Amino acid sequence: MSRRRRQAGPAASGGEPALERLKFEVAQEIGLLPEAPDARAYERTLDEWKYEIADELGLREKIRDVGWGELTARECGKIGGRMGGQIGGQMVRRMVQYAEENMKK
């Protein structure tokens, strides 16, 4: 079964454009992305980050020896959780701040 390669960048997921824009802005603010990345730079940055997290979790050798396809769902989840956790936490803070500011009006 072949996988279809998805577009990268703020409008990549086909989700809500405002939410995707927020995710992209937060990733830039916390230093995960360069100021004006193109789709290739975005993908490359995410791949580098994925390998850094795999290193931290002690999975780099397994990935090198058997590849990403042989990781367990739990191992992949740990990597994805760390990636999404940093961005997601900041996004929630920004959304709460936005809601509080708009409730005052």
C-alpha cells in the first residue's frame, strides 16, 4: 500500500486555515521553524526534530537498524507526543489568552 505525500506548511492539513496559521506561528515562536520556511524547509525541520526526539528516547539505533516502519505504536506515539506537546501547549495558552481578551469586550 503506497502512501500519498502531503503538502507541508500552514495550509497543509486541509484543516481550519486560522488554526493551521496559529500552529505555524507557534512553531516559529518557540524556535522550531525558520522565519519564512518553504515547504521543503518545513518538512526538513520536522524530520530533524523527529530524529532529535528519537535520540532523546534512545530509539535512534533501532531506527537506523530496522527503520521507522518497525517501531511500535507506543514508540511512535512517544515521538509524536513530544512533538505535538510542545506546540499544542503553546497553542492552548494563546487561545485562552485570545478568549479572555474577547470576553472583556
